[in-house]
Amino acid sequence: MLGTLRQCRKLLTPQERGEWAGLIPLALVAALLETGGAAAALALITVLSDPAQASALPVLSSLFARLPPQTDRAIVLLCTALLVLFFVVKNALLGVVAYLQGRIASNTTSALSRRMFEGYL
């Protein structure tokens, strides 16, 4: 299997190899964002069950330390709004990552097909 990957890598130009290597950090960022989304949803469930727990959560504790005391309803609304904002930003970034993955794959396929066709002619 590694031999096949090495042969495929030889078909790519150095620029194309760099583009594909650049997808690795993007995939890691996407995975971290997905993990953060799961953790954020769990945190919201915790806050919904007991709003007083919001000050004990790692990220929210620093936020609530700066704010004046809030009612339970305000805490739940603020946490929900923060979760919605996080998911909007996360999904926008994941959309960019998906676009770049598709564009790089499409451009590489097109360029490789063109080079192979020219080589056969």
C-alpha cells in the first residue's frame, strides 16, 4: 500500500504535493472544531440542567467572572447564544475546508489527466 502511495506521489508536481500537504493541518483544525462542537453541546446540556454550573465550566467561568450576577434564564440564553455563534463560525470554517479539499482534488485530477494525455500523445 505504501508503494502505491509513493508511486501516486511521484505523479504530482511539487506545487501539488504542497497543496495536498496543506490539507493535513486543515483536516486537524476541522477535527478539533468538531470535537469542540460536541463539547460545547455537552456544556449547554449541563447549563440547561443546572444554570449555576455555568460558572464551573472552563471557558464560561472566565466569561461569567467578568459579568455581574445573572439570573438562571439570562445564563441559559447567553450560553445558547454563544453555542449558536460557535456553530455558525465552525460551520463556515468547515465549509471553507470542504471547498478547499474539493478544489485541490479537482485541480489535481484535471492537471494529472492533462499531463497523462499529453504524455500518451
